[in-house]
Amino acid sequence: MNKKILAGLCLWSVSSVAIPVLAADSDPQQCLECHEPIEDWAGMTPEQIIEAARAPDNKRHEANMALTDEQLRLIIGVLIPPK
């Protein structure tokens, strides 16, 4: 019984990390079609990048409106790894 509980807890822990990653509807490589992250986002925080991506006057980013802030942070984390 204890093994089943431990296995369940492990599976639950892993799924809590994997599900947000799998839920991202946008491919980080899609951003690279227009952006050079090191140049375009130099000196910007992830929050500033998200704010710019969600700007209502930016028609290229209409698909980003369906993504959550957490999904956008994951995409940004892939394109600009932490130092």
C-alpha cells in the first residue's frame, strides 16, 4: 500500500510540472521567425516581454492572447535561458 501511495505522489508531482509545458499552444520557435531574442529583448524582464506581446495594437501577436502568462513565461524561458 505504501508503494502505491509513493508512486501516486511521484506521478502527481511530475504531472504538475509536465502539464503546463504540454499545454503551451505556441511553439517557441515561432517567435524566432520575427525576433532575435538577445537583441529584441535585451535588458527586458519577462514581465515586460509579456506586456509587449499582449499589446492590443500588435496584430502579429493575436495568437498570444489565448496563452496564459505562465505559458508565455515558459516560452520566454526557452528562448532566453536564465543566466
